[in-house]
Amino acid sequence: MLATALILFLAIGLHEYAHCKFADMAGDPTPAYYGRVTLDLTKHFEMSGVIMMVITTMTGFGIGWGKPSPVNPAKMRNPRLDWFISVAAGPISNLVQATIYALILRLGIKAQIFEQLGDPSIRMFVSAWLVYGVAINIGLACFNLIPFGPLDGHWLVGLMLPEKQRHYWFKFNQQVGMPGLFVVIILMQVLNISLLNGPVSYLFKLLVGIPFRTGFELVFT
């Protein structure tokens, strides 16, 4: 639980910081005005997302969200391109974090560090922190790239569409995106369907060199 909470705090906080930082670099003063261009990650969270993070972490499956990033594309030097980069920076930050965790995990496995950690609780924490650090960040990146609702993916798709289609795409997601996303998530839970298992498993093995199941077993051995 502690490892998952720490991973989520960094994963979500740095995700939102990346959005704001790249918007700021593009000339948009809005994130700085709201005090969001900061590595004080507590500034990037809202209470409802934190409560959800705590509750779901206690149930064994951590999920949560940060405070929406205040950006104004009209104030960016190249509104369409800079906005696209600012949106993409969030999921990319999660993939960078996953890669860092994966490199440490690879080195730990190769050097047999986990076997040298005598205390079982310390060994479980360190292995869980690294294994889940890779998996959770990959999961957040993939989830946010879903082109639906308020997720980053719908902005990225919209920004690649012609102006007229982009207007209708954003309008559709603004009206039905959030409730539609919740309905899809609930249906997937009821039907026991996961869109993320495949991508997460594939990218985990690509980064770490072992299947996720093997990594999961590492936590509890």
C-alpha cells in the first residue's frame, strides 16, 4: 500500500506538472498564474482525486487523478502544435518514470540485490515499489491515451483533425465524455474486460525483460 501510494503520488503529480511546464515553456502564462509550474507536487492534486487514491490503494488497486491543468492554447506561440506537445507531455512523463523504474529493476535483478535484502518487509517494499512503479506508470500512460472523455487522448486526436471536425469532436466529448467514460469503466469491470492488460504486459516485458507475472512473483517471494 505504501509503495503504491508513493508511486501514484509521483506518477500523477509529475504528469500534471509536465502539462503545465510545457505550456509555460510555450509562452502560456496561465499555469504559472495558478501556481502550477512547480515541483511541489501537492499543488497538482485535488481532494476528490486524493481520496479516491487512498481508498483504491487500500483495496489493492490504486487509481486517482490530479487537478486539471489550467492552460490557454490561445496564448501559446504556436497554439495547435504547442497545445499538442503540452497534452502529450503528461503520458510521456509516465513512460519516462516507468523506464527509470525498469532500469533500476533490471539492475537489481542482475546484481541479485533483492536476495541480499534480509528483512522480508524491506524486500517486499523495494520490489513492489519497482515492479508496480513500472506497471502503474505504463497503465496511466495507456489509460490517458484512450481518445474519450476528459482523457489526454481525446485532445490529441482532436488536435489532429481538421478544424470543423475538431470542433464537433471536442463538443461531443465535452457533453458525453465524462459520464460515458464512467459507464465504459463500469461495464468493463462487470464484464471483466480490460483494455490495458495487453499493452501493460507487452511494455512491461519490453522495458524490464521479464513478464509482469514474473515481476509480481518477485514481490511475494
